[in-house]
Amino acid sequence: MTEHRKPNQRSADRETDQRLMELQSLFEMSQVLNSSLNIQTILNNLLLTPMGRMMISKGLVLVKDEQGAFEVKAVKGLSRELYGKKLYLQDTLEVPILLPDEQNVTGYQWKKSLAAWGIELVLPIISTNQMVGILGLGQKVAQQKFTNSEIEYLSSLSNIAASSIENALVYQKLERVNRQLDKKIQELNTLFDIGKELNSTLDKQKIVTLLMFAIMGEMLVNKVIVYLKEGGSLKWVASKGVSEYSPDYRALTGKGFLKSLARITNAFALEEADLNRNLQVLHRRGFKVIVPMRVQEKTSGVIVLGDKITREPFKKDDVEFLSTLCNRAMLSIENARLFEEALEKQKIEKELNIAREIQQRLLPERTPRIERFDIAGINLSSQQVGGDYYDYIPIDDHRIGIAIADVSGKGVPASLLMSNLHAALHSLISSEVDVAAISGRINNLIHAHTSQDKFITFFYAEVNTADKTMTYVNAGHNPPFLYHADGSYRILDKGGLILGVLPNMPYETETVQLQKGDVLFLYTDGVSEAINVKNRQFEEWRIQDILKANLDKSAEELMKVMINELQDFTMGAPQSDDITMVVLKVTD
């Protein structure tokens, strides 16, 4: 009976010895792994121990990165090209798995990849219930299968290594953060010092010069070009190390080149980018970095840098620093530009106020009292000065001239042309020239002294208060409405071409008999083309509806109704054009 149990006893003893050896090995391995905070040393030891003990030909370790991918960090017996390769696990690996041959692997892609690399046994590296890595081992040299006890041993080894790997990763991250903090503090100090210099002036050219010297001093570059947006497009405004008279200037200021440069939104090193055809000239001319200067998410300038004097490549941190510095400088440049604009605006505002005051004096100061007639008029400029014009001009005891006009364009140029119209009209009326001749002479005057894009739509009428007749001429102006008391109406469109387009043009006139209750409504296209928030126009039919519904009102009251209706219609939308209207009503 005793003899029969001896083999079993010997087997149990061998198993116990094996377990003790494994425990001793794990203990020693734990000491080795915990003696270092160098991640590469830990991973190499984790690989070499089982590979040497079990005669395994190949192995690798993957470590989980901050994005959740598993990256190859150590390899033995495999191509070094695997370094940095990443695998993405669709589920959590909780227990070791044996991979069959590559051809028979089914399921997830990561398993296929490991099998393709020659990995047979995959073990999770788990710390505090979280997988921090994967240990992958290839086939044994003797091509023996992994036993359960071996897998158990390797699992224990992986778990022991887990805390060491986790500690090393934390230490590595802390070291990296500390280095980054030191660098950022140094950069912030530099930015602070440069920022004080940039803020010390509101001279744009001085700011650009300070920026170039700061970049050349910090980066030790041999040449710099600064482009700034002026008039909506980039322009070469300053440079160091490359002259505007060099052969490079033409290539670096071409239209296509500047358009491509203006589209850049992020700083980058040229050698790391796939440049379009227009920007490849920078690479050929020895430039290494492009840095956009951005304000409010818009590229308002660009700086291009040549090579470092040391010939060292530009690092990612260098490009980030340059981007921060240039954006900071762009704020100073923008402040200087705004300051210049404010000064210029004050000057223009002063000049516009003078122009507006002069223009207002050209319009009627008061409404004349006319026997048997009621008259009212208004001008609302969309800008400080405008191009609309209206006037009442007494001719003699029984005649009054009524004019309305719309000068092309807006602002000061339009107001100057309107002033010429005012002067010519007053001069011609006083010389007893007939209605058609007045339009013809003003047309020739405007054509002779203005450019082809300047013209005037013009309506002029002379009203005889004694016999209640009106003779008018319409030079391309919005035809006025003449409403009768019974609601019928007609438009006044006899005349000719817009003033100033062609010389010596004939103008047709028409004489109309007025009756009691007639309402004459003159207006510019700022009334009919007024736009609301839905981009719809007021249009003539609304004017007609308002006139027809208010024929019983006085000229002043009717005009106020029209203004109120316009304001209600355009509520919330800016005034897009000058608004001018004249109302004449026959009272007797």
C-alpha cells in the first residue's frame, strides 16, 4: 500500500516545489519591477522573464493610452516597426485567451492583428479592476502548448506588473507635465515681456517691427515676412532677412499666393504639411513655418519664417509659442488700427456734420403758404448726408416750382452732386427758362462735369395757382401719382432720359388741369423700395392703397400716415436708402 502511493507523493512534491519556485520567481520579479519607475525597463523585464523561462521566441506589451487605445510599447523577437502600432478593443479582456492560427481567427480585428504578428497567448494586465495593458506571447521554441499552470503563472506575473506599469505611467505623465509647465512658464514670461513692449505703442509699424525682432531673437531665425490684411486682402508690409527688391518678392506677393495664404487658420511647419501649388513657393525659397495672425476667429495677418540659424527643426511647442505670440501681437496691431480709425472717424464725422448742415440748408427751411393749395415735404437720409433732393421754388405771384430728385449713390459724393443740381435749378428758374429747357440744360451740365456712373432721376413741375394748371417733366424719376377726389388716378411719366447719361437729349412736357380735392404725391425709390426684415419691398401698390384711403386728409397728415406705414412695415430693418416725399393737395 505504501509502495503504491510513492509516485503520487513524488508528483505532489514536484508540484509543490514548482509552486514554490514560481512564488519565489514572482516575488523576485515584483522586486525587480517595483525597483524602477522607467516604463521601458519595466516592460522589458516583463517580457524577458517569461520568454527566458518558457523559451518563447517572440512577445510584445501594449499599454493603454489616454484615448483608450492599446499601443505597442515593447517588442522582443518581432519587427521594431510594430512600435507605436495601436489596437482598439471593442470589449474588455478579463481572462487570458489563446489565439489559433491566423487563418482561423474570427471575431474582432485586434485579435486578427495579434495573430498576424505571431502572438499565441494574450493576457490582460489588470490593476484595480482596470486593464492598463496587454501582454502578448508567441509560440514556444519547442512548439509546446501553454499549460494551465503556466498561464496561471503568467497571469500572476501580469497582475504584479500592472501596478508597476501604472506607477511608471503616472510618474512619466508627471515628468512630462512638469517639463511642459516649466516651458510654459518660460514662454509666459517671454510673452509677458514682449506684450509690455507691444502695448507700449499704438504705432502699427512699430508693433510689427517689435514683433519681427522678438521672433528672430526667440527662434533664432534668419528671415521673417509679415503680411497684414489691408482693404480685404493680404499685403507684404514688413520683412527682415529678405528684401522687397529681391527676386523672391514677385513670387511671394502674387495674387494666387496671397489668396492661399489668407485661407490658413492654423500655424504649421511647412515640411509637415501637404502644401497647395500656390504655397509651394515658400518651401522652395527656404521658409519653414507659416503662422496666421487671428482676431475673432478671422485671419487678419500671416507671418512666414525662414530656417533657424542652428538648422534645428521647428518643434510643435515652437509652433504653438509662435501662434500665441502672433495672435497676441495681432491684438496690438488691431488696437492700433482701431485707434487710427477712431481718429480718422472723428475727422470724417466732423466733415460730415459740416456737409449735413450745408445740405440741410439746400432743402426748404419752411413750407410755403400757397393760395388754393396745401403742400408738405420731408427728407429722411439713410446716412448723415444723402442724395435725395426736393424743393419748392416761388417763381412769381402765381407760379411755384416743385422739384424732387434722386442722385445716384450715397454719402458725400451724392450730396455734392445734389448741391450742383440745386444751384443749377435755382439759376435756371430765375432766368425764365421753360420746363423742358431746364431739364435739358441740367442734363448737359451733369453729363459734362461728372463721370459716367453719376446720374440723377428728376421730376420738376411748375404749378400755376391762378388757373390751377401744372406743367411737368419727368427725367426717369419714379412717376408721381395724381389722385382725384373720386379715387381715380393717373401717373405722371412724360419726359425723357435720366439726367447726365447722354448730352443734348430732348425732354417732353405735359400740362395737367388740376381740380379741387386732387392729391399729387411725389416720392423717391427709398419709399417704394424700403425693405423689411423678410427682405420684402414696400412697393407702389401699398403707396396707392394708403393714398386712396387718405384723400380727405391734409397734405401734412397724409405724409405722416405714409411715414408711419413705412415705419411699421420696416420695423427692425435698417433704412437702406434715403426717403423723400412731397404731397401737394388742391384745397379750392
